[in-house]
Amino acid sequence: MQERRTLRSAWLGLLLGLLSAASVHAQDNPEINHAYFAVHDTGAYAFSGQSIQVYRIPFSYQVRTLEEDNYGLKLMLQVSFGVHDFEIGEIVDSISTVTVMPGIELEFPYRGGWIFRPAVEVGQTRTLDGGPNATLWAARGWALKGVTLRGNQLTIGTGLEYSGTDAGELGVSFTDVKVGLDYRIPIGASLKGSDLDIAAFGLVKYYLDDIVLPVPGQDPLIVDEQYEIGFMVGVSPKIKIFGFSVTRVGVSYYTGDRIDGFRLLFGRPF
């Protein structure tokens, strides 16, 4: 009980500290689509003379596990720092943001070996050097099924996500449908007593509502669909590195509709 009270106090302190860290004033900075980039993991993205760097720190606390309690319950806190660089002719502008999104994730078993994983997150983005702030929200659900293929683990997933923001003219919401494959192969080695594996995964994302990304001095970029392919290294059971629980780490390439980037992943790919 003491550990949980300490964890709740730490979360609350971090949330209040970050949300009050910036003294923000209005000025003529280019507008950005907060909701689109807030749901991205750590990575670097580029499109139409713009570059975006996102540094995301995922905190979580597993209250219940699917294996032990027949359902899973996880408390989450996503803290992201973003640097958005713009080229407007010969002028280079920059916007820095900090995003805090607490949330909750559940896991339920379903017939046929499927697992249903819904999650909800609500938070805020603070613009540190001018421009609008934003309230953000995201609700998603994944249906996952694991099958054994030639002694290896193949996970099939399909997901639906609804995200939105109230910032400026881009105060709109959008929905995307995702389909992913994750193929894990044991390599017969161990790390700190845990079995190592390597994995390849692919993800296709289709937006039911077009994403509008402002481009200073040009027409907005319309995003309909995107693709991702990546590789990961995993351990089972999880291990502790520098005090953090680690299950999987990896890197991926992200492309589609003139947006290209790389992501650094911690944990499952979807």
C-alpha cells in the first residue's frame, strides 16, 4: 500500500510540475497538429521542409496481470518532449512542446484465443515558446491473437483509435484503423537469466478522417495512410536495467504520404 501511495504521489507531482513549467504567451508561430504527434513514440520525422523530434518517456504500473487475475489493468503516464523545426523561405523557426498524458489500459481474454486491449488517455500539451496549448485525448482498442508458427510466436493484431485536440483551427478529432503482424524468434541465448529473442514486425495504418498537417508557405499536407516496418530484441521474463523493467526494445522505419521517420520503441510494437 505504501508503494502505491508513493507512486500516486510521484505521478501527481510530475504532472503538476510539467503542466505549470511553462509561462506561455501568444505569438505568431506556425501551427502544429498536436494530436497527431502526441501519440507517436520517441523518434524523428520529416515532411515538406519540417522536422519533428519526439522524446517520449512511458511510465506504467501493472495493477493486475492477465496471467494471474484473468484480466489486466495498467496505469500509464506518457511524458513527451517535442521539437518542431520549420523552414519558411530562408527563415528557420522552432517550437518546443511538453506533453503529459495519464491513462489506463485493460486486457480481457476472449473466445478463440483472442485478447482485447482497450485504453484511454487524456492530457495536455504545453508550448514552451509561444503559440497555443492543447488538451489531447486518445481512446483505442486492440484485438490480438498469438499463434505458434514453426516453433516461433506470431501475433496478429487489428486496432481502432480515436484521437483529438482542442487547439486552434486544428481542434478536430480523427480515427484510424491499424493492422499489424509481429513475428518473434527465440535465438537460444540468455541475458540476466532471461531468454532472448529477435522479432520483425509490420504495421499498416489507415485514417478514416484525413489528417491535416500545416506547412508554412505551402498547402497543408493531407495524410491518408502510413506504413511501418521494424525490428526488436526481447527478453522473457522481463529484466531490470538501471531500475527500469525492460521487455523489448527496437527501431522502425515509418513512411507514407510524404512523411518519413524513424521510431525507437520500448515494449510491444502495438
